[in-house]
Amino acid sequence: EVQLVESGGGLVKPGSSLKLSCVASGFTFSSYGMHWIRQAPKKGLEWIALIYYDSSNKYYADSVKGRFTISRDNSKNTLYLEMNSLRSEDTAMYYCAALSRGYWGQGVMVTVSS
Amino acid sequence: DIVMTQSPSSLAVSAGETVTINCKSSQSLLSSGNQKNYLAWYQQKPGQSPKLLIYLASTRESGVPDRFIGSGSGTDFTLTISSVQAEDLADYYCQQHYSYPPTFGAGTKLELK
């Protein structure tokens, strides 16, 4: 059974940092590009970052470029999202996904509020 | 970036009706190399993550009921749900995976009339 399990979310103050993790199982994690996608409360889906299967390329949405860093550890089947200089508009559910296979995690909530 | 425009934003239906959701892309999603359209449809129920229904515009994901039908080519795509059931009440999103970054439509909320 394919599983993507995110963790590391929570309530933080503006300007803070947070690191999300996503542990994959049930498929060959190291063969697929992985994405982070977020969804603000009552809003639609926003793609924010992609990392190639071998970490050779990384892409970011303009809204997070320079503040967020995507990375992965294929030996641990784990995807990461390091988030710095968090803003209230970063408040959202964050999903990791292997979009090419249609695999999504259950999401982790990040709330940025003073 | 490719802009995905979805319509309508919400739709009220009765069980048993057939509904159509439209998705228009700002650029063609048709690959000249393999003649495939790189368009996916997702269903999202409250409190759940999105579930892939359709990929390559018209291919149903394994286990998806055949009442879900994807069609279209180029820049215009449609998701048709025939004989809507109560379990189909959800938000639906189109997404292009023709080029990076992948982009989503704003969503269509399917509600009970």
C-alpha cells in the first residue's frame, strides 16, 4: 500500500522557521520527482515546489522562492520542506505528492499567526 | 505559467443527474510527439487529500467508477459525471502536467440541490 506521511506542522509566529517531512512507502520513492502542494483554508490547490528523483533539479513557485527549500533523502525515503521567514499567507495544509503517480499524503497543517 | 480556468465554480445537483465541469488551459496541453493531452482531474472530499480520477485527459485511474468520464483536447477539457451519487459530492480540480510548474484550476464544488 502506498503511503505518504507528512509531519512537522504546527502553529508558529511570523518570521519563524519550520521543517516539514514526508515519509514514503509502498513505491520506489527514489525513482520519482516529488512535489509540495499547499491549500490555504477554504481555498484551492497551489503547487509550491518540485525536486527531481535524484535531486538534480529543484523548482519553486514565486510565492516561496528564496524562503523555502525542498530536499530529499532517498536512503530514508523522505522528502523535506524547509520553510523560513514564514508569513501569515503561508498558513495552509501542506501536501507532499508524487504527482506523476497520483500519490498524495494526508497533509500537515501549518499556521502562521502572532 | 499555464493558467487553468475552471467552470462553473459551484454546481448544485440532484442524485441521478449528469453533470459537466469544464477546464480551459491558456496553452495547448497536447504533446505533438505522442498526441497525448497532459491534463488530470482530481476529486477532494472534505477533510481529505485530493484523489486522482483521470489522467492524460481521458484515462481513468484504477478503481475509479466508469461514471467519471474525461474528454477534450488541446485547450478545452471536460469532466462528466453521469448519474451523480451522494458520494460524488466534493470539490473537483483540473491540473495540467504538460509543463512546469504544474498548475491547477480554481476548483468546482459539487453540492446537493
